Amino acid sequence: MTPSVPDHLNPIQWHQAVAVSRQECARIFRDGGAPHDALVAFGLSATGVTSWERAVDLIAAEICARPVKRAA
């Protein structure tokens, strides 16, 4: 199932953020971590998050919320 794109975000930006989030969560999972560990790695509150799906969405939203650095 493809997660729905939040209305306030560019769909391309959202899909790229989800891809990066999945990649980072997979790395943490392979190292024996939990969804809580992935959220903490991104500086997010992990209260009540027990699923990887929710962790991926929260991390993607955080990635989209950060300002984009532009080349000179």
C-alpha cells in the first residue's frame, strides 16, 4: 500500500523523503534496532510508536519539514 501524500507537500518531495526514511529505517532494523531507535536517531519523540510504518511516515514528515539547502 502506498502512503497518501499529505496535502501540504509536493508529491515528489514526499516520495523521495519516504524512500530516504525507509532506507534509514532498514539500516537500523538490520542492526537490531526498533522503530523507537529510528525516531530517536532523527531527533523525534518516540512516545507510543511501535510500528515501522508509523516511524517511516514520521521520519519522512520530518525530512520534508527541514529547509532545503540550495546550491550556489
